[in-house]
Amino acid sequence: MSVNVPLPGEAHRASAVRAMFDRIAPRYDLLNRVMTLKVDQAWRRRLLSDLAPKDGERMLDLCAGTMDVADLARRRAPGLRVTGADFSMQMLRRGVEKTALPASQADAMALPFLDARFDLATVTFGMRNLERYEVGLAELARVLRPGGRLGVLEFFRSESRGSRLVHGAYNRLALPVLGRVLSPDPEAYRYLVASMERFASRAEFEEAARRAGFREVRGETLFPGVCGLVTAVRA
């Protein structure tokens, strides 16, 4: 599959990936709902159920996109102090319009926040868009307090035969067709498929999280087998 946007493991990705997300921002929420049959919202609710945000805590929603997780978290805990951060200004603009929550345009590999600033952090389908996800994990460890919780939803590279079959059917059949029909930028959905296949496996990502300073690292594949959830605690 030929993809013009640089893939995980390739250098100088940031500007091309940012531009791609700026282009698809107007239809991003619709595309997510249709392409996952709204299962993506169940994944986000599961993420927040595991992290259990509480009133008065500070939460960073990194790679926030249009801030779906930030919105769900605030509804779950109205006294939660949520900040969204993303490198795509167009995505964040839509998120702020939708949620009225504070947000910051930010590079996930050089966050503009003080050490130990947050009690919990979430990253939803954003780690594979970084030039070096290991640096992103180190930055998350820096801005979380000791004992702070991290939750990551991601399309990790599949390793088992069963999950590869599920990924293959989804990637090669559903995603490209829906992307062509619904998206003004089908290239973005070719990138999504290719980046899933080039990114780290869940086991590799979990080990990187341990090296970055996290403990109690746990991972799970969520229904219907194309999404992985990793949770961890800042050591």
C-alpha cells in the first residue's frame, strides 16, 4: 500500500501528520463513529472506567483530537480539572467548541507543562503518530506525579494469528471503503491502515512504558480485537 504520509519508524513525520489531521478535522468525529459503529465510544468509556478520575484531580488528555475523552471524563467527574493537548490546532479548535474545556497546542515529545503537574493522563489513538513514542512516554512520566495513572488506547500491531485476521479484514476491507466514501482525504485512511501495521505491538509498548518509569503496566485487547488498552502507574 502506497502512503504519502511518513509512517512509524520514519523520520520527519510531524509536519505531514499534523497537516493531515488539520485537513480531516471537520469530519473526524463522524468518521470515527461510522467507521467503528460507535464502538470507539465504548473503548473510551472503558479507558475512563479503569482510570477512575475523581473530582479535584488534574487530568491531561494528550493527543486529544476533538477532546472526546476530555468531555467524557468531565461528565464522569464534574470537578475534574481537564486540559486537552494536541499538535493539530484544527482538531483542538473543534474540541474546545464542543467541550468548552481548556486546551493547549503542544508537541507530545516536549510538553509545555511542569513536572508532576497531573494526577492522570490519557492518550487515545495518538502514540503511533509520534516520531518517537518512547520520548512521548518519557514526557508523560515527567508530567505525571508519582502514583499518577496513565491510560492509552491504540491500534497496536497485531501479533497473534487471530488478531491478525481481524486486523486484516478491518484494514483491507472496511477502512479503505469507508474512508473513500466519507472522507475528503482518503489518503488519511490509507495512513491509518499502514500505521497500524508499522507501529509497536502491545507487548513492545508495555515494555517501553516500564523503561520510561511506569509500574503496574497492564494491557488488554478490546472487542472486536482491533484496539488495545494499556494502563500504568507512574513509579
